[in-house]
Amino acid sequence: MGKFEIKDNFYLDGKPFKLISGSIHYFRVVPEYWRDRLEKLKAMGANTVETYIPWNAHEPKKGQFNFEGRLDLVRFVKTAQELGLYVILRPSPYICAEWEFGGLPAWLLAEDNMRLRANYEPFLKHIRDYYDTLFPIITPLQITKGGPVILMQVENEYGYYGDDGKYMETMRDIMLERGVEVPLITSDGPFEESLSCGALAGAHPTGNFGSRTKERFKVLEPYAKGGPLMCAEFWVGWFDHWGNGGHMTGNLEQSTQDLDDMLDLGHVNIYMFEGGTNFGFMNGSNYYDELTPDVTSYDYDAVLTEAGDFTKKYENYKRVISKYANIPSVEFSTKIVKKAYGRLEAKEKVGLFNALEDISTPIEDTFPICMEKCGQSYGYILYRSKLEKEKNIEKIRLWGANDRANIFVDNARAVTLYDRELTGEYDVISGTVKKAQDANAATPDDEPKQQNEPITFPQGATIDILMENMGRVNFGPMMESQRKGIAGCVQINGHMHYNWTMYPLELDNIDKLDFSKGYDEGLPAFYRFELDVDESGDTFLELAGWGKGCVFLNGFNLGRYWEIGPQKRLYIPAPLLKKGLNEIIVFETEGKTSGIIELKDEPDIG
């Protein structure tokens, strides 16, 4: 049994301890590669690994828990311990982390009037229920019980979000009541107000920042009250969002100096040591002036690449760390190769509208129902209705809608609306959108770009609205406005249109697709490919000539692609491939396809 203390410094078993940590999110890395990434962290000179714990991954539906495979937190922690690394756990229900909804489960939003991250009892009850399962799993991993966990965090960057001190005290007490014995920390932005709003008695404050270390530590120092100064998230890079124009990279020379300053003055957790991948639909989004969903890769310009490769940053940081700690000799135990498997042509294809009944159970209602109230968290949802009384569509508006709508009338693509366009009124004639805040204005926000004809159709034609959840916002007040699909109504030519059938499309059952059901060019569809593998290797899937969608390998959701970039290839770790025949299914929503995909041996993230 051991002891970790916070006094004027960090102390491990009574001796001063220089905490040099790196972030690896076990849920963003396949388990077969955990040891490799941890070995590389140790070989750089770090003595600790830090990870968040994503509530929404571990409790995908209320009361249903998953701690297996990529979510086997105990195995990850024990692997770190086997390598002599200590562990910082951040079990806050909210993790931010550019992760879907900041780690909060989407099913919270099925409840009317749900409020987040404040002293709101319905929210706190769900946290207690979750912690009743989580903490019996993680408390035995504490150093006081023979494990490697030396610190745990209460909440996460709360000072950026709110100032409910009672909530923070409650969160602390919930953890203590469930057996936390190691010291508690908070982490906040390095500003007076964020530190003040996030301060909590009984938890040591740390800062999150990526530059100007000496200045940031001076702001943090009064809050530390003579205790150690620590940057709990040293941002060594940044994340990419779709359409941002290129892969985000940091200033290597500056960050190398900042790391030196941190270790000279205090302690550090490098965020990220390896970023990994937002597999599936688990990328988050930010929302300031507009929606900016994150790409599938969480490369982050980190110390290791998304695929675990060394970078120049690794060598620079290792050199700095060697001034403050001994660099151990580590033999890397995992053989990793990269393979270019070449071009594949589609074997079969089936239209989404043809396959609906096979992969979704419809829900009928007078009103459109949002995704969460349909019992769905991620992916797509299709709204279908008959146009019995309308003779044409001149204007259409979706109320309470998020995030992206592909609208089809009489089985033909009509219009695509995104973000703020959804809540404005789309004028078919001019091809412009009157924004929601200007809905009573006499003219649209933009000058007419074109003169179109109204959308016409035979009486009783079908209207289909395919809504995509692009990833719930993971930071700030917009988190409370993240119900996906359509939560309000559909307004056509000024009147509300009723009587809808909802088809939830979480796409966790694509094995049920029947590729004999038919296909129409230009409409959303699934395309099936076969890959025969003799030797498994890491590979990168390129979809040149495709528009937008997601990809499945042997039923596993690899993530999203979008022609606007910056990410152009999806990372496929070798352990996801099996020897022999592998099945790849591409779901393309824009009707753009070359019919060909290619597997290459290097990434292209812009």
C-alpha cells in the first residue's frame, strides 16, 4: 500500500515527487495498442498517465453498463501499473475532451426540463446512480489499496461553465462517500474568474493551458496556497473540425520551452500524449458563432500521432524531461506494421429508403419527435410524411432542429440545410434562408441568388427529412440545446405539417441490411466492399469522389468522412481487421460516389 499527498509539493510515500504525466484516452485507442502507447510514454521519461472516464460510453442506456473491450478501464490502469506508471483518473460526469456531449449520456435529454452541471436534483440523481456502479470499479485501483491511482478530479473546467459552489461541493461529497481516498484536484482555465468559479475546498487547484507558462502559474499561485503548481492539461496541439481549412498544428519551439518552464516551476500533464480516434459517432462539437463538429481523427498534433508514431515533438520533450528525470530503457513489445491494401470496388449497394424497414422500427406520431425521445442517442433519424394537402413547397422551416437535414420530396433530393439554416425559413424560389432571429423581416438575410420554381409533386407524395446528429456540443451553454433531429415542428408554406413516421437510424445493426432491396442513383445508400487480408496491418481508408457519411468495418463504426476535409482518410488499426474476408460498408448520404475506396499505408489529415 502506498500514500500520495499534497503539501508544499507532491509527495509519494513521504518523498517529493515530480509529476510528469501524459494523457491517453483508453476509449480512443484499441486495447491491443494500450501497452504500446504506455511503453512509449514511459520511454519519454513520464511517470504517470492520465485519462478521462466517459460516462456516455460506459452507460449508453440508463442502467446498462459496459466496461469491456475498449472500455475495460481496469485493464488499462493495470497495464499502466505493470509498466511502473502511476495514474490520474478524471471520473467527472462531464469531461469536455471534444467528445460527444462532453461525456454526458444523451438519454439525459429525453427528460423534459433537464438542467446540466448545476445543483439540479434530477441530474444529480443520475450521477449518483452512475457512480454507484463506477466507483466500486475504480476505488480498488487507488494507491492506498495497492493500485497506481494517485489523484482524481472533481468535475472538469467548471469555472469556464458556471459558479454553483453548492454543486461542486455535492460532487466532491458524492466521490468521498463512495470511497475516494487519494487527493482530489480541480482543473480550470488560468484566469482569475475561472479559478474563482471552479474553486472547491478539499480539492487542489490546477490550470489548463498551452502557452505562457510563467504568466499562467503566477495567476494560479494564490489559489494553490503554497501547494504545488501543476498544468493539468498542457495543450501541445489542437483539434480539427470539419471545414477548418487544414490540420491544426502547434508551435514546436514554443511548446518545448513551455514544457521546460513547467517542469522547472512545477508539474505537468501533457494533453495529449496520444489523441487517438473518435470512432463511431462520438466526436464532439463546439458552438460559438456557428456549429463546428470535430473530425473523426483526434490526432491533436499530439506527441504521438493518431496511429502511435513518434514525432519531432516526442524527441524534443524527451530531451527536456531528461533534465528533470531519468529516462528509462524501454523495449517496445508490440509489433506494428502499416499496409496499403489497394483499391476495392463495391460488390453490392442498397438504397436507404429501400432498406428502412430492415434496420429501423418506425414510430408514428402527430408531431415529429426528437432523437432522444425516440430512445436514440447517435447517428441519423428519418422523418417521413405524406403531402396530401400541399400543392407545392415554396418555403420550409424546421423548428427545434439539429444538426443537418437532407430533404427529399417524391424520392428526389430537394435541399440540404445545416446548422442555423435549419431554424430559419428556407425560400425555395430564391434559394436563401431567412434566419430565425430575423424571421419577421421583410426580406431574406441575403439577396436572392437565383430564381427557382417551387418544388412540385403529385398529391400524396412522400417528404423525407434525413437528420444527422453531427456530434453534440461539448462545451458551454449550448450543451443544454442539444436534442437532435426535430424537437419542434415542420412548417411548410407557413403552416405546420402534421402526422409523421420516425425511423431511428443509430446504424448499430447494419448486419440486417438486405442488398437485394434496390437502389436509386443520387439518393442515400449503403455500399458493400470486401477486403481479403493475409497479414493485418494499420491502414488508412481514402474515399476520393465520395461526399459525406460513415464507414463500418466488420460491423464496427470507424467514424465519419466528409469531402470538405481536412481529414481525408480514416485510420484503421490492424486489430480491427481479421485474417481472411473483411466486410466494409460505406453509408453515403449525399449521393456522391466513385464506387471505389482505397486503403493506403499513410494518413492524410489535411
